[in-house]
Amino acid sequence: MPGAFALMAEKFADQLGEAIAADGDVKFHLEALVSRVLFENVFKVRRAQRLRGSMMVILDALVQSGSSIGFQPRDDYVTPTANARDRGTLR
């Protein structure tokens, strides 16, 4: 499923934030899917350059549309893994 995010980000890159803001259902379902994919595949998404860029586009669009659920993963996702290890949050 992470590959679907790459396709979505490429197809709707410029209009994604507006589309999410226009429909609460889209925002709700996208938040749920993004949260699940990041929880289950965070290291895979971080390693794959295309998926990483696509996820950033989607997380930025969620935050732009006012998503508080999208803000925390985006903030954590931007933080490099090495820094998280230094803080002791990853083992």
C-alpha cells in the first residue's frame, strides 16, 4: 500500500491540500491510512526515496488543511533516525 501514496502525491501534488480541506471524509480516511502506513512501515518509507518524498507531500497537505493528526507524524518523520536514537526514543 505505501506505493499508492507515491501515485497519489505525483498525481495530485499541487491540489492535494485543497482537496483534503474541501472534504472532511477524505481528510479523515487519509489521516487513518497515513498513520497506519507510517506505524507499520516507517523504516521502509524512510529508506525508499520516492516514498519518503511522497509521504512528505501528503503530510504537508494534511497539515495545510488543518490536520492535527498529520502534524505529529510529519514532525517525527522529518527528524532523522540518528537523532531519535541519541534521545533514547529508539532502541
